[in-house]
Amino acid sequence: MTTTSPATGQSPQTSAAPSPGPARRAGHPLAAYAARRLAAAVALLLVVSLAVFALLALAPGDLARTLLGTRSATPQALAAVRSAHHLDDPFLVQYWHWLAAALHGDLGVSVRTGAPVTQAVGDRIGLTLQLALGGFVLALLAGIPFGTLAALRRGRATDRIVQGLGVIGLSAPAFASGLLLVHLFALRADWLPAFGAGDGGTLDRLRHLVLPCVALALSVTGLLLKLTRAAVLRELDADHTAFALARGVPPREVLLRHVLRGALLPIATGAGLVLAYLVAGTVMVEATFALPGLGRLLVDSVTYKDVPVVQAVALLAASAVITVNLVVDLLTPLIDPRIRTGGTR
Amino acid sequence: MTAAAPKPAPSRPLLAVRALRLETASVPPRPLVHGLDLDVQPGESVGIVGESGSGKSLTARAVAALLPGTVRAFGSVVADGREIIDSRSGRPGGLYGRAPEGHRGRTVSLLMQDPFTMLHPLRTCGRQIADGIRAGAPGTSRRGAALAVTERLAEVGLAPGTADRYPHELSGGMRQRAALAAALAPGPRLLIADEPTTAVDAHHQGEVLALIRRLQQARGMGLLLITHDLRVAFSACDRLYVMYAGTMLESGPARDIETHPAHPYTAALLAAEPSVRERYETLPATRPAAGPAAPATGCPFAARCAWAEADCRTAEPVPHPVGDSTGPGGRLTACRRMPAVAADVAAATRRTVAVTVSERTARPLLQVRGARKSYGGHEVLHGVDLEVPEGGAVGLVGESGSGKSTLARLVTGLEQLDGGRIVIAPDAAREDTGGRDTEPLLLAPGRPARGSRLALASAVQIVFQDPYSSLNPVHTVGSALREAAASPAARRRGDSTTTPVPTAEELLESVGLPAAYAARRPAALSGGERQRVAIARALAVRPRLLVCDESVSALDVSVQAQILTLLARLRQELGLSLLLVTHDLAVARQATDQLYVMHRGRIVERGRTDRVLDHPEAPYTRQLLAALPGSPALPGDSGTSRRTEG
């Protein structure tokens, strides 16, 4: 009770001698933890799918007409649509049929093109993933080292410059920085293509993705940088860092094995959020660089009231966010042994 | 600032600090440590004693070349023949603060205070010891390091398997041992231990000190022990330096300082130190500090010193020899009035042992019967009985996790019982006049009704440990006190007492603070003043029982003595009953008549405080007493507890 607060006096585990070998019993609580996380993710996905399905019901006008789209609304066609979508059943039954079909990979037919939704999405998902991952990797490569540098030079000129640049990147919308990049590197310097996804060759695709990825990365690097800086600062100020230096551990080793190791968890959590945001947020960049990705598909589908496609893209984006969060949640016990063994501190 | 007393050293000192000056890197710089001289000979055990703000920990950091970037150092620190201060730049610290090759680790290693934060939470103990081993002997093979880790662990009494454990899997005492193993891993010639026992349970303090002492002697290593606790310093050090507000006030052999302090401050510190063996009439407390800031000129202690003259407030204190003791290790004092006032100081700080504790048979005010409480399926109180007599002072001692704080929170209604009951007797003063509170207040398991909660709050108030977090920083002291005095509990109390509602000013005066403090915010108060405000706030309700949950344990010893004196006075003046929850047996001895010893959720011993502490019967009470620093610890005892732990 010397320095602990009255509140910690309540947790009896802190002073009770730990039973031998909690590390060896780790398998069980870890599996339980993973199962809990997985169940939560599935539950969340169900809730999201319900909301996405409700989009259709909320769409203005007659559902059958909406689903028919540009096709001529003959009574036969309308009746066919009504029965195909179970529109005469109660809402939850409709949802059940839709969900069952979705689980079998059938997300309906595009109102606009008449092609299966899965095909429309499948054609474009590759490009969007490449774009998002590329932007993510660039943001990590810039944000983490510069965030660490800023923390190490806390309060000095380097720190202020790095942070300032981060804020500029953060506050410039992706289309603005994208246009600037196009102007500088495509129009002025003519080093890289200004728009499009290229003719399909790997190298050409890569060349076409450089500027969009940079534009995308710029919008989130500032976030990662700030996050890294805060996490590293906290570790630098921690007693255990001073103690490592005090027993003569070389500063470089302290930085890599103590400081960055300790900052890893908050950075990984933040990076997960950033990745989820990127997967769901490529719209602006795709529009700026005329890339035929999911974002473009979403914009076009909203414009043409192509509800099945909107549903599919929204569901996909939500699943991506949930999956990324699940992965981060499953990674945390690998990073932090205290979560692994259910310890309190 | 070069007023160093020349000391012809017989051999080259392991550590020689000369005119060390530390100041903030701000503009203008604020001085933190003023021209400090300090020596540690090889194999010698030296202590720096001081209260918070004395600069002792910064001095330790400066010697370890680990100053934060916000502090600059000037002067000279020579460790093992090498200068580590670059006076031109003031050498800012930080992660890449330079130190000569091998200074940190091989020459000097620093053991820090808090075993809960000192070790990296994500790395096993073995890895953290191993990186220290490689720092001492670069190029050690994996296998060699693993062997050395086992050796280091054995040295501190931990099993080899501890190497694979993470810090959170170990108890506080084991973590402190693992940290000690890590600190010693590079084989330092000087170990700096910064408050190594403060965060450790009282139960393990003596053990940790004895272990550090034993390893120091076995390795022929120098030890620089930083502590606020005179008992710790006397039990572990050959020589002491006493610091106050960044200034060295006195130095010399520990035994001499203990018996004949040569500075009024040291004398006051010694007098304020509660003893577990005797109870004093009062602990002669120094005047409270004028405020958090120290004066810029003159002796920093002058404002609190009863012997200060005009010159003390203007002339810089210069250390000079005491009596005829010259040469290395001799006595030095910075008091310009010594030895003239030595006899006066000794007389004024002499303590009289209290004759006896009045054997009162007052009726019980608080009765706890079979109290049970669980958290998360884990029972922390296994049926506890406790009684506080009307106007009595009862101590509840035990180590952290014993359940004593839980009991305090149950009694105050901050937690609800899972079993048993708590009874508060009706107010004797109102019984005959037919007031409302003539029925005893009964708390049973489950959430009590609002009426009961109010009645409880009006009868029982609590003062917490940390005065820094228990006061809202945005409210002035006055508004905090007025709010408490106007609370529903205080109004309810108004129905059953004739004492008028006190004003904020009256409350402040009752705890010995000027009424003008009502306009201040907590940030403008020192720790002791904040704790006085916290007590005043509890008194605003005019409670009958005051529960003090470790209320003095975060305070400096001189402030602690002031607060204990205040509590004794309040008991006398207001007829207040006191339940003092503490880990500190000496505090319990000074402030209580009855004592309950708690261990793992059970009362293991109860009785008159003097009898329990002088003739303990329960093995656990004996263990607690034997673990105190300076107690003749039984070697067999500490060996057993080590084995059960490791």
C-alpha cells in the first residue's frame, strides 16, 4: 500500500503470489480470447449486413421499379422482380433470403448493366486493393520512421518541421494533393502517367499506381506520424527506458528493442484503423486519377440508383474494416504478453 | 560555487562530485541543485537523505548521466577517474545524452524506485538481465549470457525459471529482485539505488535492503542510496548526506548523524520520525513550509527554522566542519549557527515518551461483524470483525492486498458488503433529547437505501492517500469546502448535531491553514497543505468517525508529523473517532490506541497498540516487525520468505 492508490487495493491479485507457470497455461485463455473476438466480428458483420440490406427498403419509390432500372416496366417484368426478390414477404424474410444468397456468392444483378453484381465488383476490387495497400505501405514507410525521428528530437526544429509537414499532408484533401502531383510529375516532368490504370502489364500498372498511391498515402501519413510520435515519446519517458540505459544497454539497442517494441501495440492498432479507412476510402483518389476501381463503381452506382451494387460495395467495405480490426485484435496478444496471460498490469 | 571543503582522499574515490549545479534548461534557468560536493569510496555505502524537492533523485540521475533533456548540469562528476559532465554545454540528457564508453553499466548502474514500471512489460526478465550482461561484457555468447542470467537470478534469490517470466507474472518483491539482478548484470563498480524500498511492501523492505547490502559487500561495490527514509538510511549506510531544497545541509558518518544531528533540519527530521517502539506525547513538527517554492537566497531552511537569524536569510550556507572532526568522512554542517545552538536544538527536538494509553471503555461507535467482500469471484475479506469505540483511535495495519483498504471503503459506503453487517451506534449526544438518529444505522449486504447512505455519509468521512488526485484542480479550496458543507450529508447531519455548519474559513483554521487559502486552487498548495484541505473537507460534514486510508503515507516525514499532530488535536477538540488504515507500524504506534493486524482478508491480531507492537503474538505481526529496516532481522526468517517467494 505504499504507493499504490486506494483503488488498486481492491485487486487482490496484485500482491498474491502468482501461481506457478501462468505462461504455460496460456493456450487456453488465448483460444478463448480469439473465439470471443471472432464471434464479435461475425455479430458485427450481421448487424452491418442488416443495415446494408435496409438500404434497399429505404430507396425512394417503388422497389420493383428501382430494381428494374432502365428496363421497361411491363407488368410481367415487375412481377418477375417481385418474386425474385421476395418483395411480397415481410422485411426480415426478405433479409433472410438476401443473406442466404449473399453467403452463396449471389449478390443479385446490377440494375444498370444486368450483369451479376459479383462480377462487377470482382472486376474492380483488384485495382482498389492494390491502391489501398500501396498507399498503406507508403504511409507506414514514411509515418513510422519520421514519427520516431520527431519523438527523438522532441521540441527541436526537426520535430516541428516533421510535424508541420504531417499536418499539411493530413489537411490537404486527396484530390487536391493528387492534382498537384499530376501537375508536377505527369504534366511538368512527364515522368509518370497522369490517369488511368494502364494497359494491363505489371510494370505499366505499377507506373500508373505510383501517383495515386502517393496521394492516398499523403492523406494518412500525418495520422500515423502523430500516433508514432506520441507512442515513442511515452516509451522514451518510461522508467524502463531510463533503466535500460542506466545498466549500459547501448542507445541503439534501447531504441529498437525497448522503445519501439513498447510503441508497437499502439502503432499497430492505429495502422489497422488507417488500413481500414484506406480500403473504404479510395473514392476520391480513384476519381482524381480516373481509375476504374470500387470507389468509381460506387459513385456511378449511386448516381444510377444501382442499389444491388451499392449494397455489395458497402458490404465489402464494412467487411474490410471489420476484418482489419479483427486481425489487429488477434495480433495484440502476440505483441503484449499481458493480454496473453490475462495479467492486470 | 567553488566552496568545496578540501578533503585529502586516501585513495582515489570511486565517485567524486564537486560543485555540481543543476538547473532547468528554461529561460531564465531555475536552480535545482546548488553546488553539491559528494564522495563515494570503493566499497563504501553512502546515503543521500532528503524530502521531496530536495534534488536527491536528480543528483542520482546526474551521476548516472541520465538527466532529462530539460535539466542542465555544471560542475564536475568524476566516476572511476573519468569526468562525465561537459560544463560548456551543460550536457543535455535524453536518450542520446552522451556518457563516456562504459560509464553507464560497467562503472555506474542505477536501480530505480518502482518495480512495477522499471522493467519492460513486454520482455521477459531473462532478456532484460541478459542485455545488462552484454552491456558489461560485449560479445558474450547466447549460451554464456543464459548461464550468467541464471547466476544473477540465484544471487538475488530467484529461481532459474524466472528468466522466462514476464514482469507482470511476478509479485512486487520478485520484480524488485529481478530488477536488482538486471542492474547488477553489467558488474557496476557503483550501484545507485533510488528509493529502492519505497514502492515495496513494508513486509519486504528489510529484505530488499539486506539483499542490496549483502551483494554490495560480496562484490566490493560502492553504494549510493537515495532515500527519504531516515530509518532506511541509518540501517544501510556508512555515511550520509542530508539535502534540503537542492542544498547539502549536513554530512557525516550515519551513526553520528543519528545520535548528534548538527543541523536544525536534520534534528527536526529525526524528531518527526515516528518510532514503532515508543509512543511520544507529540512528534515535534517543524513549521510548515511557506509554500512550494524555496527562497532564492540564504539558507533554504531558514523560513522553517526556529533558530534562523537575519544573516541566515541572506548569506549562502557554507559547509564547515563540526567540532574537531576534519579529514575524509568528517562531519560537515551548512548551518552557520552551529555549534552555538546545538544544545538548544537538541533540547527542542527531544521527545517525551507518552506515559500510558488511557484504557477507555467507551461504547462502540462502529461495529463491523463478519464483513465479507469479493471481487470477480475472489473473496478479499473473509468475515472481518472490527470495532471503533466512541472517541477512540483505531489502527488497521497490513500489507497491500490484505483487504484493509476494502474494509475502509465498506465502512465509508464506497463499496457494498457481500456478507456480514456494519453498525454505527446512534449519536450519544442526541439520544436523550429524542433526536432523529436514535436508531443505530445498520448496513447489510446489498445496496443501501438513499436514507441509509446519507446517514452513513453524515457520520463517516474518509481522507484518501493522495492529496494530489483527491482534490479537483479546477475548484478553489473555498468552493470545495463550501460544497462539502452544503452537501445533503452535511444537511442531514445538521438534524442530529448542535454543532453549527462551519464556514470554509473556520474549516481552514481548524486544520491550521490561513483563511486566505480559500481563494487558492490545489495547484498552489504543497502536498501537506492539500492533505489538510482534504481533512477540512471531510470535517465539513461534522462526521463522528474519520477514516484515514493511508492519509499520511505519501507525505514527507516532517509533513507526516504535522498531519498526525493535527489529527490528534482534532480528536481532542471535536471528540472525533479515528480509523487509521496504514501499512506503517510506526505511524500506527503514534496515532492509535487500538490496533488490528490484517493479513489476506483476515484479522490475525487485535489489541492495545502498545501491547500488539511490543509483544506480538501472531506470527504475521512478528514478521511485519522483523521486516522493518533496522530491526535485528532473523536470518532464518528472511531465508524462509525468500524461498516461498522464489
